[in-house]
Amino acid sequence: MVPQPQARSETRREHDGKKVKNLRYWMLGWLLLAGILNYMDRSSVSIAAPHMIAELGLTKTDIGLMGAVFSWTYAVCQLPAGYLIDKLGARRMYFAAVGIWSLATALMSIGHTMTHFLLFRFLLGVGESPNSPNCSKITTAWFPREERGQAAGIWDSGSKWGSAIAPPVLTVLTLALGWRAMFLIIGLVGLILAVAFWAWYRAPEDSKRLSDEEYRHIVAGRDDTTQPKAHLPWIKFFSYTQTWGMMLGFFTSIWIWNIFITFLPLFLQDTLGVSIAKTGWVAAIPYLAAAITGIYAGRLTVTLVRRRGMTAFGSKKAILIGGSIGVGILVCIVPFVHNLAWAIVVLCAALGLIAAVQAQSWALTSDIVPDTHAAQFGGIMNFGGYFGGALAPVLTGVIVDRTGSYTPSFLLAGGIAILGACFYGFMVRRPLSVPTAADA
């Protein structure tokens, strides 16, 4: 049964303002900006680290501890974040999340002790935790089911654009104005973004800029609202095989992603002889490739639905399984390529497929559960991915210190990626069967 359009607000009907063509894609701009800023804020400590060590007498262990506090806080807060998004709504949570993490970043500019910095990085983890589940929630509201894979590829690319932009931009700010000013500036930019979003964003039902034609297109691809689903407590999701399949599958991509985020610059320097001066620019290339590939992988899911007759669920699973296998093969090849140009080609392909897997993991959440539970389920998936994936940099560092080689870590990561294909293929076979409110 095709869902009936929800009643649109009286305010919108009374103020028939100028309509924006394809407004749903303009909404992705907010999510893309948040993703870019999100990863620039995460990367800020790594850029400021040498200056903080020299000025405040911090150690590399201190810098690592800041990263660990952020990662674990971010992972654990996924569970309440998803619940709060579904409860309070996407607009409130976007404003609160970007505001909190931007404030945490700005506060780094006044820190002087490890206690200060650990507290601010803890606050950063709290603030950033709702970002991806909230992007999934907004995508669910603004896009029909068959277009959500493409939409997820666009907003998820923000993490890749941010990873590419952060080293050169933040380095220039730090060298020109100092590390404290760098933290303050990107924190203020985030606060401006939060306020602008609050003033501009409205749900489709309330938007004065959304045409009736586009609204009908969006609603036609939503869940059947004539049969509302029963409420599921978040703990109930852990009783489903699909939940564990998504958590474990996402963990495999986050494991590999965290290795590259932490060690790609050092790998380029230690193994391929890239100079420190050139590392930031060379390391940006695979992340740019990842951003573009993630977007086009999302477009591929639309093609598979419209031209190949696949279901929205099946098209995303095809990307997840094929992408995970491809990542596994490519990551195992990386340490055996000693020519810089070819190594960059392999790294671009590997990070591109990781981006595709991560984006379609988020897109698949709204195919597995009802739209009303998308943020909650996405938060659980992200929790599983980052809770386990946070161990990857630690284990990789230990292996490299003890063996003097990155090869064992990459081979292990390749095997983990292949496991991801198995998790998606055998544990995520169909959407969850959620009873209707009348049956509950």
C-alpha cells in the first residue's frame, strides 16, 4: 500500500513562498557541512600536537589519551543519541550536537592542563555522537527509500572531505595564528553553523520552500503510515540477528578506517619515503577519492533499483558485500606496493570502497527498521562499529613497534574486511519484522 501524504502544516499553506527545486538535495548540504566540520574538529589535536607538546610539556601518550577519551565517549554515547533523536527530533538534535562539539573545540583554546583537555575531548565525544544517526534520520524524512543510498553517500562523504581538508587548512591556521587560535576559529565556525541550521531547517511537512510535487515524491517512498509500527525499546534490538550483523559488519569498515586515519601519514613516510612537508598533500588524495567514490556508489544503488529491478534493500546489500570483499583484497595488497604512484592508486581504491561500505551501511538502516526507528538503530550500529574499531590503532601501533612492519596489520585488516562480507551476507538477510501498534 502506498503511504498517504501526511497533513502539511497550516502555516505552510498560508505562506505559499518561493519554492526551491529539488530542495531535498539542498538539505544534504547541511549534513555535508556538519560532516566536514566534524572531522576537522576530530583532526585538530593531531595538527596542534607538536605545538602543545613544546609549549605545555605534554607527551605523545597524553595526545593518544585525548584520542582514546574521545573515541570511547563517542561510541558509548551512540546509544542514548539515537533514542534522543527519535524522541526530540532532528532539528533540535542537530542544533544541540553541532553546538556542543563546537563549544568543546573552542574551549581547547583556553586549556592548560591534561584535566582541561580530557574534559573538552570528552565533551567533543558527547557532542559528535548524534551526528551520523541524525543525518540518517534527516535522510529518512527527506528522501524516498530508493534514493536513500545515494543521499547517504553524499552526507557520509563529509567525513572524507573533512579528512582531506583538515591537514592543509588547520596547519595554515596554526602556523599563521597559533594553535589556540586554530581551535577557537573552527569552534566559532561550528557555532555559526548550528544557529544557521536552527533558523533555516524545517521538516518536509513544515517547509515553505518545498513544492507539493516534491513532497508527494518524498512521501511515496516512505513507510505505510496507515499501519503505524509498535514502539521498540532500544534494548530489544539486540535480540535480532540483523542488529548484530550490522554492528559487526560496520565494525570491520571502522577498523580499517581507523588504521588509515591514524597511521596513513606515518605509513607514507616510513614505507614509501614521502617527506613530512609533502605528507599532508599526498595523504589527502585517497580521502578525496573516497569522498567521490562514496557518492557514486550511492548513485549505483539507485541505478540497480530503477534499471535492474532490485529492491532498495538488495541494492545496498550488493554494495556492502562486494565492497567488503574488494576492500579485503586491496588492503592486503597495500604493503607490497613500493612504488608511490601505484600505492596511491591502490589506497584510493581501498578507501573508496570503505567509503561505499560505510555510506550504504547507514542507508541500509532505514530499510531494516521502520522510519520511526532509523536513528535508534543507526546509533546502535555506530556504537558497535566504533566500540570495537577503537582498538584498531592501538593494536596496529603495538604490531608495528614489535615487528617494525605494517604488513601484519594490513593482512589482519584484509581478513577482517572479508569477515564483513560474511556478516552482511549471512546475518542481514531481510528487514526486521516489527509488529504494528495494533498487534503489539
